Amino acid sequence: MNKKDFILEIYKDSRTVFRLSGIAMMFPQEESKYLSERLGYYVQTGRLLNPRKGIYAKPEYNPLEFANLLYTPSYISLEYVLQQAGIIFQYDSRYTSVSYLSREIEADNKRYNYRRIKEEIIMNNIGIIRRDNINIATPERAFLDMLYLSKDFFCDNIHSLDRPLIDRIIPAYQSVTLEKRTFQLLKNGRYQ
């Protein structure tokens, strides 16, 4: 394979963000030293970005895909999803996710926030959609994640939530307290 094919293959891939190990799997015949040198060259020439150690991205990479790749397993949820769905109106520029750890990082002038949740909850994929290389919660899943993680959570508009979907997702949390809070909130039509 010539050097042109190397970057071409990366650009042909539908993913916009890669770990070094993922790129190595694309080119199993290449030695790791050569691979690292080529990636370094592509970063120096602006053909790839290196937003975090061991992570490479196309120049117009998707920050949601980066958020998923940075800590695995994780999925986009919480304020980001609820804001996009019109459940909360307060603007927050962070990309919020749930994962196996709590972290707040900045990369490429973007803020990423991870909240820790039990691994059994993360691994239950009901209410999580996989599209365009991104794992993202439905508004109902993000709503339940917020209620589970934050006692002081306030939402502006819950009327668009799919209540039968909430009923299917809620057993994943194995929390009687969450079930009571959710039932009360949905019964009243607002959170107090």
C-alpha cells in the first residue's frame, strides 16, 4: 500500500474519530512504529487532528463521536439530550454522557462531562440508539438518567416524553425510589 492509500482509507471510513488501536486494525500489515510516524506526519500537515493522546480525528470530526470514544462504554445523555429534545430550556454547551466514571475534560475548545452510573445500567441498551457511530440516549432514557443521578433535577417540559417507553426503560435502574419519583412527576405533569 502506498502512502496516499493510507490517508485515503482513513478518510473513506465512516468514522470521524479513531483510537490508534482502531487505525492499526485497519492496517494490520503495517508496523506500529511506521503507523505512529505516519499519523504524526498527518497531524503535522493538518490532514488529521490529535485532540487527545492516542486519539486521531478527521478535521471536521463529530464531537459526539469523540465523546463516545474517549471513555468506553458510554453514551450521550443527560443535559445534552434533554436540551436537544426541549425537555429543559437552559443552555449548556457541554457534551454530557454517562459512563463508568465521572470526569470533566476539555479538548479542542469543547467541554465534555461524564457522570458515573452503575455498569449494569450502562450495559442495558434499551432507550439507547446507535446511529452514525454514536451511542445516544432517547429523551426518555436521558430523563431517567437525570432523575437517577440528580435529586435536584428540574425539567421544563415533560409532555413530549413517551410514557410507555419510560415504563420499559425504568426496570434497568432497579430503583424503587426512582420509580416513585418518576411516577409522581408524570402524574403531576411537572417536576417540583
